[in-house]
Amino acid sequence: MITNPIGTASLAKREIFRFLSVATQTVFPAILSASLFMFIFGVAIGNRIDFTSAQVSYFSFIVPGLMTMHLISTSYENTSFSLFLGRWHNHIQELLLSPLSYFEMVLGLLAGGVMRGVVVCTGIYLVSLMFGNFPALHPLYLLYFMVMVSVIFSCIGMLAALWAEDFNMLNMWNIYLIIPLVLLGGVFHPVHLLPQIVQDISLFNPMFYLVQGIRYSVTGVSDISIVISALVTLVMAAVFFNVAVFLFKIGYKLRT
Amino acid sequence: MRDSKFAIEIKNLSKYYGNLAALKDVSFQVKRGDFFAFLGPNGAGKTTTINVLTGLSNYQSGDVRIFGYSTTKDYIQARRLVGLCAQEFNFDPFLTIRNLLVFQAGYFGILPPKAKRRADELLERFGLYEKRNAKHRTLSGGMKKRLLLCRALIHEPEIIILDEPTAGCDLELKFQIWNYLKELNQEGKTIFLTTHYMEEAEKLCKTIGIINSGNIVRIGEKSQILQDKSLQDVFIEVTGLE
């Protein structure tokens, strides 16, 4: 429950202000990189790929994958960097000394990650429209998935920031766990084209459900039911949010 | 704020870092409106006590209260009443010094117009107003000290905890800080000060507590503690320094 709305809003504002003040490093690179992927893989190569079995063009297929990939990485980077920097410089004390509840602290930090993820994801989507992509078929689903996916990875970013002892450890989760799982979750390929055994393994990859949810929201096509995707996303968001609040409550690597 | 006679109450506080006991069954109180000096050699447990009081450290046993509010169970109410001027410069590098204070005020539930007014007042009072749009990296050591103090005072706390606030300050700044602390104390604020300067404690404080190796070795009113001796002599006597 929020008992200090001004305090929570102030923290949220600081987090959003921080990433917007360095937008050339936090927003535009992801949009630029996704645009290049769209141009090279979607337009230049995609037009030569026979993709009729997937019911959409290859370009329309990869756009939601790219949106998810950058939504995940920017949300994660925002909270992990912000919280880790706070621990590193010890200005996290500003927060720990304040009359914000642990729930409110997590919520405030989350705001920056969610906002950055949604801004980047929306930016990529808008660029895709300029390349001739079709408007999203289910905009409300898209909003739901954008927010929930960024909640999940903003929370995971906080967990990584609490766990890490240096910047190498901070990047490890992203490089060795998140990015491989996202790529295997069907960013560039329809999972139903893979051998049955790999398809079965994909069902255990949580990223698969997130990618499919956003793909369905934009194209109306998915390898799995939208309800299952939405539920898995909701459960993951609830679990990681509560874990983050719990770690703040016990002061894991925050209090001596 | 509860109608408690004591600003700070610590009962049977023990704190361990692994097997090392940093605080051993520490108990003492600081009266509302007191000017309390908390002295001790390096590593005696002063900063650990401050960290426990402000919620920056967990502890294994005991009860710690700020104006009657438990720092663990009622931590939100307790933190509202405390302002900490830490020893180290720990500022958000992305913010200008004015924004730093405005955001900090926001965490304490102060709306932006009032937060901005309060930030400007403090920056002017401590001669930092001209630097309001600068980042803290560009400030001198003395200016950073003043900024720490501004941050601790931004929400008008009832207790101001200062961890060696004048360490490394020149005389002018030292006097400025002393005068301001005296003013705040006269307004009824409780001051909890740690320092290595005996002269500072002797000049400013009404009550003195001395901690050594995690134990309170002497506590009481200044006149009671000194009894015609200098504070330095008392300090050497009770801490066993040679």
C-alpha cells in the first residue's frame, strides 16, 4: 500500500529524470539498433524469405521480437544500473534514510525501468510503421505486455544490482542468461518450425511466453495461447516484484 | 510525533559483524532537545550506533526508539524525524545540488514548491546558492560538507545526527556549522554529534557519552563528566589511551 505518494512520485520522477537526462545513451541506441535489424533482416533479407507458414511477412514477424528484446534489456539495464550505482556511490542511503516503505522504494525504482522500457519499445514500434509495418492488432494487449514485461525485468535488474559486487557481475545476468533465453524464445524464428524436442524445451523458457504475447498483440499470430502468455507474464511479474520488496525489507546488501 | 521524554532510547543493543561484537549490550537515552556528544576512538562503535539509529544497519538484539517509535517496527515514522549528516560524500552524480535537495525533500512527502523554497533557503544559508545548478563533483570539500548538512536538514527533522561534521573544515566553516547547530538546538531540535575534536564537544554539548570497544564507558551531563578536568583528560582516562 502507498502511504507516502509524494515520496514515491518523487523517487519515480528522479528515476525517469535520470534516464531522460542521458537519452542519447539510454533511449536512442536501442531504437537505432532495432531499426538496423529491421532494415537488414526485415527488409533486405526478409523479402527473400518464404515465410508463408508463419501467416505474416518476416518483417512483421521480427518487429515484435525486437520490441520484446529491447523492452527486456532496457528495463533491466535501467534499474540494475541505477540501484547498483546507488550502492557503489552509497547514495542509496538517501533512499534508505527516507520514510518510504520498502514497497514504495521498489515501486519508485520500478517506474524508471518501466518508463524506459515502454518508451524504447514504443519507439521501435513507431519506426517499424515507417518501414511499412501494420498497426498493432491488439493495442490494449500490447500495453499490458509492455508494462508487465518491463515490470518483470526491472525487478530482475534490482535483484542483479543487489547481488552484484562489481560491474562485471552486474552484466553477467544479461549476457549469459537473459539475452540467450530471449533469442531462444523466438525473437527471430517461429518456434513451431523447430524440431519437436526443441519446441518442447521452449515451453520451459519463460521468455518464450513474453515474446509470444507481444507478437500476438502486434500481429495476431502466436505459437501459444494469448491467455497462457498473459498469465505466465502476470505470475512472473508478481513473483519478482515480491522478491525485490522482500530483499529491500531484509536489507540484503543494503544494510550492514 | 509521540509525546516521548526521550528523543533517542537505546536498550540492550548488541550488534555483531560476523563474530566481531561492534556494540555490546549498549543502553542509553538522549533527552528531547539535548545537545549530545557521542565520543570514542576510531572503531569504538560510534558510526555503527548511528547506522542502527537511522536504519542503515540491522542489529541482533535490543530495542532502538526515536521519540518512542521503534526504528524497525515503526521505521517510517522514526525516519521522518531524523536527519543524518554522514561522514562521507554520497551524492547522486546525475543531479544538480538543488535537484538533489528537492528530490530528497520529496521522499519526505514535501511537495515540489515547498521543497524548492526550502532548498533555496538552505543553499543561501550555507553559501551554496550560486552553485545550485552545479553537480556535486564540481564543489570543494568544504562545500560538499555544507551540502551534506543541507541534505540532512531539508525535511526539518527533529533530531539531527552528525557524524564528524567538521572533520577537514577550515575555521570559518567550523564556526558557521557550530553557530547553526546552536541555533537549531535553541529552536528545540535534538542534536546528536560525534566528533574527534574534544574542544567541539566541550563547547557545544550539554550531555556527553563515551563509547569504547562497543561499550558505553561514561555518560552524563557535561558538568558531571568533567568535574574540573578537561574533556580530553576524561576521554584518555576512560578509554585507556596512553
